[in-house]
Amino acid sequence: MSLLRARPNLSFKRKTSSLEKAENHMKFTVAFFGDSGVGKSSIIRNLVGEGYIQEHIPTVEEFYATQMIYRNKTYEFDIIDSSGSYEFPAMRRIAIQKADAVVLVYSVDRPKSFTKLEIYLDEIQKCCADSNRRIPVIIVSNKADLPNLSEPTFADARGIEISACDYLESLWKCQWLSTSARFNLNIAAIFYKLLEKLCPERKIRHRSTILKNKFR
């Protein structure tokens, strides 16, 4: 009777170096700014997997943490949810100093929230100038699900009407994204856009389709 001998498993798991671990695990701090009621907290709750809440609860300042694995790399985010109901410029400056990136949020049902973007951008530029650094900023238009509401339009130097997206990207060189926290539309895309800015040497190409103006 012939005996079958088990073939030894000659594959070995390569030990991961500390440098590789550092490259595959990156941590960033992201600050969210915006006027009261635009849905900052709802966006963040979706980002961290806590779900949407209809009731508006004023925020003083909240902190969240989440982790995502994307393209075989682990990204950890510390998120600062700043107050929109109360004006605390000193707290915003501290948040900007801590942040690796900033997300500015306005909503189509609150026109005043759009005009306040310039205040936040001015604070970001001044704070970063003091420390001689630059951080990426993404502008988010929330509540795209609301019916019969549209983005503000503007005229360029030639008098031609342009969209809010083109206006913001040309004036402040910031990327723009339309979202709905209620329906979780384009919420994850905020992270992808942030990672494209924060990791430019290895630009991330995600397959998720970023939907703009879906409800219009």
C-alpha cells in the first residue's frame, strides 16, 4: 500500500515593517464649519455610521472618530463638529490649527449660510498664514433632496451665468460637492475628495459615482 505524504507548506507570511505600517495607516483631523441648521452634524453622523436624525439639535462643539479601509490602506479620521448656533471665533481658530483639512457646509434652504462661507474662508486663510501652511478645503451644499429649491447662480466677468460650483471653484479654488444627509447622498464622497487632497502623491481613484443635482 502506498503512503501519501503531506507536502509541507513552504509559504511564509512576510513581516510588515514599521515603515509599511505607517504608510498603510494614516490619521487625519478634519474640521466641519457651517451655519446653524445646514446639516453638519447629520453629515458627520452618516460618515461615522450613526445615521440621520430629523430633529435639529444645536451643537457647541462635538468630536467624532471613524476609520475606513480603502484600497488596502487604513485611514483614521478625527472629526471636529463646530458650532453653527453660537459664534466662537477662538474655538474655530483652534480647530483650524488642529485640522489637516476643512469641510465648509451650507444648505440651499438657508441663503445666509452661503454668504457666511467667505467669513470661514477668511479665518482659515489668516490662521494658516500665521503658521505658514495650507490645508485643503471642500465646500458642501447640503439638502439636495429638498424640492423646488436650487443653487444660487452668479455672473462671471463676461456677464455669463455660472453655477455655484463653478463660482466657488474659480473664486476660492475649492472643490464643491452637493449632498443629502437625509438620503446619504454623496456623503462618502466627501471622504474620497479629502483623501485625494491629503494624499496627492498617490491620488485615489474611487469607483463611486458622485451624483450632482440628482433631485433637480
